[in-house]
Amino acid sequence: MASDMTSGMERIAREMSRHNRLLDKQTVLLYMITNAVLQIRDDLNKKESHKEKRPSMKSVAKSVKK
């Protein structure tokens, strides 16, 4: 009976350890994905802000015609 209890506790300890390793991997993956998404957002924001600062083709054409 005591050996059954010991083996059960060992099994639970192994399962908890496995579960913790999976949680660690999920945390790392979530961190990597979050960083990638934030980098993409920043890149898109830079492009948008650069696009807004650049004069449009129409305004350039108007100034050339004058």
C-alpha cells in the first residue's frame, strides 16, 4: 500500500514537472510572438509616418507645373 502511494506521488511529481516544462515553453513562445508582433506594428507605424511626411505625387506635380 505504501509503495502504491509512493509510486502515485512520483507519477504526480513527474507529471507536474512535465507540465511546468510545457508552461515554460509556452511562455517563451508567447514572448517571441509578442515581440514579433510589436516589431511589425512599429515597422508599419514608421512606414505610415514616413508616408505622411512625404509630399503626394499630385502636390509635387502641381509645384512643377507652376
